[in-house]
Amino acid sequence: MKVKKADGIGFCMGVRRAIDILEKISTERGGVETLGAVVHNQQVLRRLDQIGVRIVNSISEMQGNIVVVSSHGVGPKVVEEIKSRNIEMVDTTCPFVKRAQVAARRLAESDFFTIVFGDVDHPEVKGILSWAGDEGIATQDATTFTDIKNPPRHLGVLSQTTQVPAEFARFTTEIIKRVLIKDSEIRIIDTICHDIRRRQVDSLNLAKESEIVLVVGGQTSANSRHLYELCANITETHLVETASEVKKSWLKGKHQIGVTSGASTDEHTIDDVISRLESMD
Ligand code: SF4
């Protein structure tokens, strides 16, 4: 049995950067609070908990006076609330997320209505949307605009950073068909992250040469789920959070095993999965 890892596996730049900052601050200050989970990965969160990183769901839950904003970022109202309470803010918002936030803010300043192509419940999407002011929605369903009587004349379309580029292209094509009317204007801004784009291509290439692919990632991680869906179109694929979830029955008669990971999966967890696969050979 041969186990092959995808290129560019493990933490993405944004998550690596956020965790490095968080570990440093928590060690220096003897603990710190993060606004929401810094990554969607239970193994990483458990390790951070051991060095004093505590998760709060809102500023009002805070006990200390320093808060770390996660790589997913937050909206301007949250930043204001932090400032008004004289809480020190350490911002680990990923530069790619920041780019999407700035695009949303500029659209709002130019009186554009913003559509964010993404998961409406995801913290990154909520944050980007709030930079668009009150003029925006998040959706993955272009038919939302089918029955709209007075479509906005100025419309901006952005994407959650972890979406699949081909799906964003399909969505924007549908939006143009449904909403573009005489004298209207649509601005489409590609805000999909470079790491995610490369990771999807590398994982697809791996899937083409594998009899089975394991995507190592959290069940709540949006980008891990996208990798799972992409690879599952090509070969047998399983999304596993830890090594203990790998089943021997999956490997029966298989010789080429591919392993890839979501952007918030650490190297330890990937190595554990590979060791378990090798122990089952
Ligand atoms: S997946 Fe991309 S946008 Fe998200 S944190 Fe990582 S580098 Fe940043």
C-alpha cells in the first residue's frame, strides 16, 4: 500500500499566522480570550486550551481585558464595541479575509448592494457582510433573485474566501442572467483565497491518482468539506477528523491512498492519520 500526501497540506498561511500570534500572546500574558473559535479544528483548540486560550462568544462574556480576533475577522460594530469597552484587541484576521472586507466596504461606500456568495452562518461571511453596511445579503442560491421586482441597479458580488472557484463562476453567471437590466451595473470581485485555490487543485490531482482519498479536517470546517466534495466526485473519499475514525474496511484491496487536509488541520493530526494507515497495511 502506498500513501501519498497532497502538496501544500496542513495549516494555511492565515491559520498558521493566527496560531503563532495567539500562542505568543497567551504565553506572555498567562492566558488570553478569543472571540469565537480561532480555527474550526477540535484538536488544535484542545492544544490551545492547554496554554490558557479561552473562547468567548461575545464581548460581554469576557473576563479579561485583551481579546484576540480570529483569522475569520469581525465586522466594524464589533471593533467599535471592543474599543468602547477599552479592551485591547489583537487582530489575527487573515490578509485574504481583510481583502474581502475592504472590497465590501468600498462597495458600500459607492452605494452598491453586496451579495456575498457563502455560508450565511459562517463567522467570516457575517464579518464581510457587516463591512457592506445594511446593504447586502449572503447566499449560495442565485434563485433568491428570481422574483425580485426592483433589482438593485448597482450590485457587487464577492465570495467567501474558501468557496470553490467554479461554483462562484456559476453563481455569478446566474446573477447576471437574473439581475442585469438596462443601465444597471454589476461588479464581480474574486475574493477566493490563493491557498484554497491551490489546495483544491492539488487535492483534485491527488484524487485522480488515488483509489481512496482521506481528507483530514474538522466536520465544521467549510474548506475541508469542499475538498471532500471535490475529491468524492473523482474517487472514494472520506472526511476524518482524527486517526481513530479511519476504518480498516475502507482499505481492503486498495493500493494507492491519498491524504489531503483542510486549512485548519495541523501536521500532528495528519501524521497520526498516516501512521494509522501504515499500521493497517
Ligand atoms: S483559508 Fe485562506 S483566507 Fe482562510 S485563513 Fe487560510 S489563508 Fe486565510
